[in-house]
Amino acid sequence: MGREIVRRAHHPLVLPLAFLLAGAGAAASAAPVGAAIASVHRASATSARLQLAGIPLSYPRLNGAAWLLLGLALIGASAIALALRAALRQRSAYRRLLARLEVVGHLRDHPRVRVIADPHPQAFCAGYLRPRVYVSQAALDLLSEAQLDAVLAHEHHHRRVRDPLRLACGRVLSQALFFVPALKALFGRYADLAELNADDAAVRARTGGRAALASALLAFDAAGAGISPERVDSLLGQAVGWRRPWWLLSASFASLTGLTVVTWGTSQAASARATFNFPLLSARPCLAMLLLPLLAGITLIGRRAAARRGAAGS
């Protein structure tokens, strides 16, 4: 009976709902960008020009709807840029994690489990397309055989369902789709549910039952690893409650609906005429050739400064 209570409390619709909102948010981000591009019409170079210090500069002509659509397109482009930035950060963080790990071998009878030389007791699953299970030497010294089997069953469940990849996608989408406020709450809840589901899988694997897993969690907690009280309640058979973020869900659906409706409405009336020259640049190639190296130099200096800050922080 207790196991059934735990399963019902695991809210299986959290992840599908989160990805449904994320898909809608991604579509809402891309739509105004595509609509803004489609609204641009080719115009002659003399359609919109001004003289500045004797240099003829070109600029696009936009009506009111096009200005609004341009604003929406900037929001969509920002979401795409944030997604790329967050994905690169996730990849960099994973690479730094692998660089810090000192793998000393594989666990006997568990060839897929890698042993790391770490004085702190820990066991975790890392990797995206081909996740692996890691356990520290301190955890091997701390846990009994039954406790270790329960912990490994927990981590192997994370590996089978590729929880590291799901959680990484959740972090990227939550940061990129900032106009869908429910995503952070939903993916945060899934992070908690991933642990509860892995606990339930370890119990069902008959590797010592609830007692072995609970005692292992208590051993980790006593060693300073920190264990969520919700996991303890779940193992005790208590129903795990969760207050659904109705206000955030309502705000997210309203935001997506409004963005879609405004994008569709403005795309029907938007009109932009441009020469397809670089904005605010004349057709003179010498001016572009002078500015491009300058922009490249500024970018290089910024990257070197960021690298120095990262090296100083580490």
C-alpha cells in the first residue's frame, strides 16, 4: 500500500507538461523572428538614406506593425541566444566535472560503475547520451554490501532514463524561455521527482528493500552529503505532496497565447523596406573593412578577459 502511495505522489505529468510548455515557448520564440524576416521587402538604395559627415548611410523603413514585430523578434532572438549560451555552459560544466574526477578503476561485479578517488562519500550519474555511474572510494568504505547495491540501483535508474540529459535540458530551457515562468518550477519539481522515482526503482529491484536504501541515505546524510527530507518521507510510505504552481501555469499560458496572437496580428500588417546593406552602413566597402577588424578585436579582447577571470576564479 505504501508503495502505491509513493507512486501516485510522483506526478508523472510534470515532465510532459514542462516539455509541452517548452515546445510552445520555442515555437513562440521562432515565429516572430521568421515573420519579421518575411515582412522585409527589397527596396532601392535611395529609399531610406541620410548623410552623416559626408557619408551616405542606409536604414530600413518600418511601419508601426513592423516596429512591434521587430520587438517581438528581438525577444525571440534573445531566447535563442540564451539557449545557445546555456547549452554551452552546460557542456563546459560537464567537461570541468570530468576533468576533476580521478577515476581509479571499476567496481568489481559492476563493470559499468567507475570508482573515483574522493574523500567524500558520494554516488552519482553523469553524462548525457551515454551516462555513467560513479561512486567514491569513501562511499565504498562507508556502505555495507546491501546499502551499496541499493545505491547503485538508484543510480542505474538515473542512467537508464538519462536523467542527467533531461535535467540539463530543463536548465537550458528554463533560462532561455524566460517568458514562460512555470518552466523553472516544473523542471525543479522534476529534479525532485527524479530522485523519488530512482528510490522507488531501487526498492523494486529487491536489493535490500527500503531498509537498505534508507540506511544508506542516513549514512550519506551523517557524512555531510545532505538528503532531502522528502525522500525519507517517501521511503517511509508517506504521500509526497506538491502544490501545483497554478498562477505560474496561468501566467505562462497567457504569455504564450498573447505572444502568438500579437505575432500573428502584426505579421499581417507589418511592412519593412530595406536595402539589405548592413544597418547604418553605407555601401562603401572601405568603411566595412575598417569596422570589421575593430569588432573582431573587441570580441577577442572580451574573450581573453573572460578567460583570465575564469583562471583567477579557479
